[in-house]
Amino acid sequence: MKYALEKTTNTHILEAENIKVRYSVGSTQVLQIEGEGIVSHGEHGIIKTESKYVIKYVQQEFNPVTRIIENAFD
């Protein structure tokens, strides 16, 4: 099973036998996986999870042009 952690042109993908969203509020989610969890992110490489829980959040930063807090995607 595949789950997009960040839907941009450089997508982060979580792969595991099964993925369930256990908690979701705003830009934060707690995911429960079964089996080996692998997170891939293009040129940044691949990591293996060590827990059955994965926490996904979108970092937010102050944009000096718009003068507001916005989601920070790479």
C-alpha cells in the first residue's frame, strides 16, 4: 500500500503492507502501519521506519512577501 505524505512535485511516499490514519487535525496526521514501513523522497533518499506509528506534519514558515504563515513545501 502507498500513501502520499506530501502531495507536491517532489512527493514523499510511505509504503507498508497496510496504512491506517489514526488521527488527523490540520496538517498533522498519525498513521499506523503494518509490516515494514519505507519512506521515499526522490533525491533525498529512503528511510525505514522503526515503529508501527508514523507522524506526518507539514512545516509552516513565515512568508516575508505575503507576511503570513504558510505551509513550507520543498
